[in-house]
Amino acid sequence: MFSIRKYLGLVAVTFGLTSCIITDQIRVMQVEVMKPGALIFPENANKLAVFKRDIYDSDNETFNYSYKYYNKYGPKRDSTINYSKLSNHCVDALTDFLRKEAYFKDVRNYRDSLNGFWRVSKVLQIYDEMYAETDADVYIFLDYFNFQKATVFKYENVMNISPMLKWTIILKGDTSIYVSTQIDTLSYDKLQFPQFFTPKTIKTEDILLNSSEYMAKSFGAKLIPSWLTVSRMYYGSNNQDMIKAEELALKNEWLKAAEIWNLKAKSKNTLIAAKACFNMAIACEMEGKPDLSIHWLIKSYASLPKNNEDHKYNCQRYINILAIRKKEIETLDKQVRKQENLIEQTTIQ
């Protein structure tokens, strides 16, 4: 298992600005970090099978929603909406997502083709004949799919929906059964999603299909390691060297930025030293070194008078984030699979 630490930070180029003493030039950048998945799959778990099991018969339910238009409103039923079509689209989208992520070597979509294997009681388990038929290592079942609450605001061109899905994950050779209930609230309006609205109608089925795909991808992203955009605070400065380091960091050139911050951390100007030390902590995190990040944060706080509560809070808050990040990295080291082409290991000291 190779170390994930060299993959943990990619920087974007957006930032904001606030003010207060040392915090007079606080800025925020958006970075991408890899988050661990919900489960640790065995290293040899290469084949995954996706099913639409529908053990709660949600495919046979009718789509119900609330309709509001001026002063007219009330419950509605739309028998033209086919839940079977929506749930099929959902498992298809999950399969496509997992194939593109390539975490598993082989991902197969069985939809409901093997539902004859389930007993009349439809208990949540797999039988030997299923193992023989699929030869899979991991099984994912969509057992329930429904839009629990839906409201159409015709005059405002808005549709709100609350999908609810139940998934079951079973690992071959594992006696445990993992069940996940996925609930969300999604809102569509004409301004952000013009493709789903016409002057006279709201394309309800298209919205539901889009939501089915979104729910599938969201579930898949939580199941395996995936990238997530998060915010990280850092200190700006009018010092020319610090400005240069900031420019390098925003270009994702963390090692070059760290060379400057490392020098500035020794400055006799305590404000610059404190800022440089704090920024060094971010560079270390981006290189997958949370312990070293914490070291720099302690040094940053020590560079200023002890009564600087704002800076103390910023350092402590970041240390708390890094404590969580350490646990995530430990999990990622168990989850991320070996790859042939590794990025060259870099070092910050």
C-alpha cells in the first residue's frame, strides 16, 4: 500500500479578505483534499456487482406531490412517472460513476435480472448461488427508492423534492451487512436550471431523472475515497516576499512557497514571522504532513504576545481540523489502492 500523503492537496485560485490586527489580512483559499470512503474494502476486492433489489416494492408506488399555483394548491398524483425507470437510472448512474473512478477493476450492473434468487421473505442476505452466478467480491443493492416529499410551485417555476434511498452493501466473506439510508432535499428553479423549465410546463420527469443520477453519484462518492473542496484560511501580507509566496501557493507550487515562508518564519518582525509559520502549516498539510503542520501552528502562536486571542483561536481551530485530518489520512492509507504511476515524493522540513 503506497502512502496517500503526496496526493492530499490541490489548490484553487479564489480567496476572500477580512480585517483585525494580525488578522487584518486573513484570506481564504479553496483546496481539494481526498476524503476517505465509508468502508475499508479488502485489497483483493476487485469485482463489484450492482443490483436494484427493490425489496420494499417502491417501484410500484405512485409519484405524489403538492401543487401550488397562485391561491390554488393541494395534493396531486402523477401516474406517468415510472419509479422503475427512475430506480434503473439510479443504479445505472452509480455503475457509471464507479467505473469512471476505477477503484474496482470490474463493475457490473445487474439491475433486477437476478431478483429470482431472493426468497419470498426478501431478507437482506446473499446465497451461495448468487456468489457462483456473479463471482463478485462486493455487492451493492438499491433496496428502496422514492421521492418522499415533492412540491411544485408553478408560478415561481420552482420544484422541491426530498429523495429517500436505502442501500445495502455486502462484502463476500464478511458476515456483516452494511445498510445506508440516503436522504436529501433538492431544489430546482428556472434561474439555475433553465433546461428543466418551459414557459408553460415544468419537466418533472427530467428533474427526477437528474435527481436520481445526483443521488447515485453522491452515494458513490461517499462509498470510496474521493476529492472534496474545502476552505483553508491563511495570512496575506504587504511584504513583497510574502506576496510572492502567496502567488506560488495559489498556483499549487507549495514547495517553492514554503521555501519563502520558511525564511520569513525567522524574521525579527513578529507579525511576519507568525504569518509565515501559519502559512507553513498549510503547505505541510498539502504535502500530507499534519504533524508538521501542528508544529508550525504552535510556533506561529508562540511568535506573538500571549494576549492575541484572535490569532490563538485561528491556530487552535486549525489544529482541531488537522487532528481530524490525521485520522482521515490513516484511513486513506488503508483504502487507496496501489497505482503504477506514482507522483514523486516531495519533502518539507
